[in-house]
Amino acid sequence: MEPIIDHIQITVKDMAVAVPFYDKLMPLLGFDLQNKSSGALEEYDFSVVEYSHPRLTFGINSPRKGLVSEAIHRRKPGSLHHLAFAAESRAEVDRLHLELKKIGANIVGGPKLYPEHGSNYYAVFFKDLEGIKYEIVREGKDTPT
């Protein structure tokens, strides 16, 4: 087996806040909104919006009603610390940084080199509107085209 992720689902606090943001974010990351779907399972107190790409399906889920008041914190056991998306170049990281600012993402670092992660680790770190942390990273040196 190859260690390839097929899909990931992230639980957000408020779907009404999250969906409009992710509708803007996911196309920046290569997802086509034509491949967006949604569903709900009332008996499980669960709704989901999925953004599908041939290489990955990314979903956002509603919280259980009894957990909606819980604070999002990436250091809680079982929580997502952050999710990193690979960029093809440093220029792409820079371009996406500008786009992230336009859609209201909270930029928490970069874009710049982060030598503590590697000598050629170039990234921008950001959070969605509810505080879930993401990263766009280019590892390694860019090769001239």
C-alpha cells in the first residue's frame, strides 16, 4: 500500500460560516466547485459538504449539537493540529498568500522561509474563519524553468 490520503473530513463549528469560506478557499487549492456535494444524516446529527478532486476529497462536517459550544483548539487530543497543502513553487505560495488575504483568511505566518522546518521550507500559515489552521508549503529549492 502507498501512503496516499483518499479523503479527509474536518469538523467545523458553524456550517453557515464555514461553507462560504471554503467555497472560496477550495478553488485556490485546485478543487472545482462543480465537484462539490452535500448530504445529511439526521439520525446521526450530521451534515457534510465535500469538495472532490481526483487526488483528494476534502469535507467539512457539522458538529454534534451537544458539542457546538466546544472551543476549537488544535492542541486538544484528537484534534487536527494543521493541514498542509503542497505548492509547486515559492511564487505559487506568494500568489496564494495574496488570494488568502482577499477571502478573509487569518494569516498567522509568512510567506517566508522557515529554517526551523528545513533549510528550504517556504510557507504561509493561515486559519479559517473559525480558527482551524492550514499551511501552503513549497519544500526544496525552486528549479528554473
